[in-house]
Amino acid sequence: MSEFSSSPQARGERGGGDGDPDGPGPVRLDAGRSARARLGFVLLAMDQLCEADMVRAMPPGVSAHFARTPMSNVVTAATLADMRDGIAPAAARILPAARLDVVCLACTSGGVVIGEEAVVAALERGAPGARATTLVTGVTRALDALGVRRIVAATPYVEEINRLEADHLERRGFEVLSIRGMQIVQDVEMARVTPDYIAEFAAALDRPDADAVFVSCSALRSMEVVEQLEARLGKPVVVSNQAMLWDCLRLAGIDDRLPGLGRLLRKC
């Protein structure tokens, strides 16, 4: 039997963190990688981007944790609404042994279709004690923080979802001067849209009377072009995953300014 497998703890004879008597003494514990905050995200079943976007951008001492809710690969208002019942169970699975500081539904259009209040209620049932938010809530808070009122919006969606999103933003006090979608129906294809095309598509929508450009959808690689777009357009650019990251960090009391992710995370 190997030295490792014959140790008392490996055989289950002794536990409690007393350590190896022939080693360095009692096991030493610290706060781990979550010393400052734990953020939880409910992802769509087919999501390919959020995990990498969030983990890559997390400041030191903040950890990101994930679970997925069932969702059709075909993105319509009906399939987004069908996601409602999976939100609370997914939130409950994220980190059941340790309390989350913040929990968020990582889907812009899902928050629009289901409703922010209904999503927050489901997240709170699944992860009691965590501050609950939605991605689209983060977008509106981000626009407010930047002092933005008039926007143009670029999306990957079909017109049905664009109309719902524009109406939602208007109800939250913003003037949507223009919204245009790429007419993509399958979520897995949204993740394949190249960052340079996203930048070109969004820039083409800009107009002088817009305070900012908003690029919607957690499935787009838009975080990669925020800085490029802001330099090109000379105005703030808010994109879904950037706004979600900012909102969750600020709700957790993390005020770090992060470079390379646009004016929002540098200044607000």
C-alpha cells in the first residue's frame, strides 16, 4: 500500500484537521480564495462564455461559482419564460455548503422576459442570505452610474426579444434611440460571433445624440471589445457581462477598479 493511501486520514481513522504527527503539525487554514466575497451565477444550460469571463476578471480574494438551469438552445420569448422554474433549484446548487454574498441570473433577455422581481424572488429562495440580482438589473444600474439616459442597443436577438428589451429599458427610464439584432436564434451560434464583428455591428448603430452604446447578451464575446469601442466612439460602452460583473462586485462591497474592461469598471 502506498504511503499516501495508508495515512490515518486516508484510511478514515482520524480527522478534524489535527495534521500528520510526523509532519508540520496541525493543519493550517485561511480564508481561501473567497476571503473577500463569493459570487454565484445561474447560467443557461448551453452557456459557453460567462464562466470564463467572470473567472478571468475576478479581483484577488473574490471567487465565482456556477450552476446551470435548463434552457432550450432556441432563444425565443417562450423558451426564456420556460426557464423560470429552474432558477431557484440552480441557485440552491451553486454552493450549498457555504454562503454566497451575491447571486445573479446571468441572462439579459431572461431577466427581461421573466421579470426582474420574479427572478430575484427565485434566486432568494434558492440562495437565502445572498443579495440577489439579475444581469439586466446590472445593466440599468451601470447606465445610471455612468449618467446615461439615451442609448442605442446592439443585440444578437430576433425582433420579438428586441422589442421586449427596448420596452423594459424604456420603463426603467432610458430612451432607446435604436435597437438592432443579428437575428440569431440558436444560443450556441451567439457564442461564435467574432469580437471584431460585434465591434463593427455596435459602432454602426451609434449616433451623435446617444449617450452610450449598449451591447446586450451574455452569450456574446463583447467584453473583449469594450475598450476598443469606447476609444473608437468616444463614449461609454456597456456590455452584458461587464455590467453583471460590476453590479455583483459592488453589491458584495468590492470597490476595486479593474483595467481593460471599459469606463464602467475603471471609474464607477
